[in-house]
Amino acid sequence: MITHVVMMKFKPEVTAEEIDELEALLDRLPDRIDEIQSYDFGRDVARSERSYDFALVSIFANLDTLKHYQVHPDHQVVVKKLGSMCAHIAAVDYENTPYHQQSDGDLDPWKSRNLFQRS
């Protein structure tokens, strides 16, 4: 599986209404693009100096389905809107690697420095 993460920094002049419109466009994508397995997005609530304004996390079966999503006409509408709204966009696409909790006989997870280990 592939996780697709996008972080957006809006231009200072972007309005709350424009962000509402973006959310409406994003909300429709899972119904229109079958390759989307999971889709979550939202506005930053921490508002720290290093924060981006908005993020999207979606999951796809493989790179081919992610590529189909990226060129899909409904996604391209969102891409165009983001181009006019964003001062900066950062993205990462990574292959999911499951983690499994180690069991060393001690039930107190705070005693183990290696609580999770890549399988």
C-alpha cells in the first residue's frame, strides 16, 4: 500500500470561503475516484511557526493506482485550485511498512526503549 501525504501553506490572501470550497472539492474525490482506499484531510489546529495550514493523507493499493489518481480529471481540478491558493506544497508518497510491538515479557511499555520494531 502507498500512503500519499500532502501539506499546504496558503497564500496570506486566501479566504476561509476558498478553503471551504477546497474542502468541498476534496470531499467529493473518494466518490469519483475508485482507486482511493482512504482519504482524510483538514486544517491545522496547532498553528505553530513550523505548521502548514492544511494536510491531506490518502491511501492507495500501489503506485499505479496513485498515478491514476494523480491524472484523474477531478483531481486535476483540485490541483489547479491549489496552484492558485498555495504559496508552498510539500508531498511524500511512501510504501506502508507495518510495525509490530515487541514482547519481552514486561507489560510496562515505558521500560522498553524499542517498543516498536520494523518487521
